[in-house]
Amino acid sequence: MPTPWRLIYPGVDLAFGPAASGLPLSEAPEYGPTDITVDDEDAARSDGVNVGEDFRRGFTITFTLHAYAATQAEAKALAGRFLRTWRGDGIRATPGAVAELKSPDGRSVFGRPRRAVVDETLSRFGKYAITADFTTVDDRWYGEPDSLTVPLALSQGGGFVFPLRFPLVARGYTTRANAFTVDGEQPTPWLVAEIRGAILNPAVEVPGAFRWAAATSLAYDEWLTIDARPGRRCVLRNGERIASLTRTSDSVDAGVLEPGAHSLILSGSSSTGSPTATLSWRAANSIS
């Protein structure tokens, strides 16, 4: 069976496209242009335009497909299930919640299923024509999730000061296994950093990109999540929102990585346990 398109959000994984899915595409998907917002202004008392900042938005993918079955009743039920799923009830009432639309080539866009229109002209032959739109939140296609986990290690400098006082506290930064490569050809903003305790005043950094620090203490079974994904930008402690990162931190929306080689650094203080930092990302591309 050819690889289908998939619409994915919590509780839903809808496959369509190939004939065997019962929801075959009748023509190739139509990709709308990327919406662009510009701050251009007419030049005052002169020819030309003063160009400002440009902001690239998302685009719309339009699918034309059929709900097809041996009988009209079966086709009608199949069309109804598709339309129910395309409503996006599991996400549409939650600001920032998005669905994943995965192409047959394996890359994904994120956004919301929108318009869905049914043509019943051929319903008596067991076929319902459907036109459905999916609107993306940006103009990138993303690869499969990738991640790197690094430990907290003693810094190269310093050492122990005698007499020793217990508990011993390791103050330092990660010094091993912290290199990674971001694939793709576009900067990727879909980053999530998770720090697990036990650690005091944790900070996670990708030099040249961002540094995030929190004035908090994490026990061995606690964690801090910094979610830089568009629409979800937040800082969570054990799954609950906290006020913010430290004033010296970069903003959460600064969490963007250029393609290429990087390193991940975890710093802070720890007296027990094995604190770690995990960074997750998806390589960004221009086409599916």
C-alpha cells in the first residue's frame, strides 16, 4: 500500500490518500502561497517605498478526495468519520494546540484542519467528494524528532577544597557527549529543553544560540521544561507553569537553531543524583 497522508493530534491518527484507505485523493494536493506580512511604508514626499520588517506566516494545503465504499451507507459513514476528525475537536478549543500533518515522504507541517466541504452528487454510487483545507502555522516542513541528553559533570578547573564538607556539591558544566548536528536547510524553532534534578539554579545553553536559566531547585524526581515551540512558548516546572526564567536568560522565543554543528551545556549545582538536560528538535526544510 502506498504511504498515506496522516492527520495526527491527541487521540487521532487519520490516514488518507491511497485507494486502500477508502479516502483516496482525486488529484494532487494544492499548496497555497506563504502569507507574508510587511511593514513597508510609502516614502514621505519622495518616490519609492521604505521597506520594513517582513514576517513569514503559514500556508494552506487543499486536499480533494473521495469517501468511497461498496454501498452508499458505508461511504456516507466513512465521509462522516472523516469530517468529524477534520473538525479538530481535540485541539480547536485550546489556544496554541496544533495538529501534525505528515506527508507520504515523512516530513510534517503543524497547524489546524480548517474548511471541509462535501459534494454528494455521486453519493448513490457510494462516493462522496470532499474538499478539505489544512492551514499551517509557519512555512517549514519538519523531519522526525531528534534529541540529545547530556549529564552534569565537574568543571575542568577548580577541584576540592580541604577540609571537605558534606554533602559534596558539584558545580560545573557538561564536558562530554554534548555535540550534536541539526540537519535540514532552514532554522528550526521547534525546540524543547528538559532539565531533570537533582540540581540547583539549572541553566541550559547552546553557545551562539541561547541560554536559559531558572532560579529554582529541582529534586531528583522533579523536572523543568522550556518549550520554545510556536504557540506553546512557556516554562513548566513539573508540568505546571512558572513565572519566568531569570532576567539574564534569553527569551524563550530565542530558541532557534541554525542547521549545522552545535553543543549543549548543562550548568548548575548538584549534591546528589545525576541531573541531565535533554534538548529535542526537528530539522526544518523548505519542501515536503
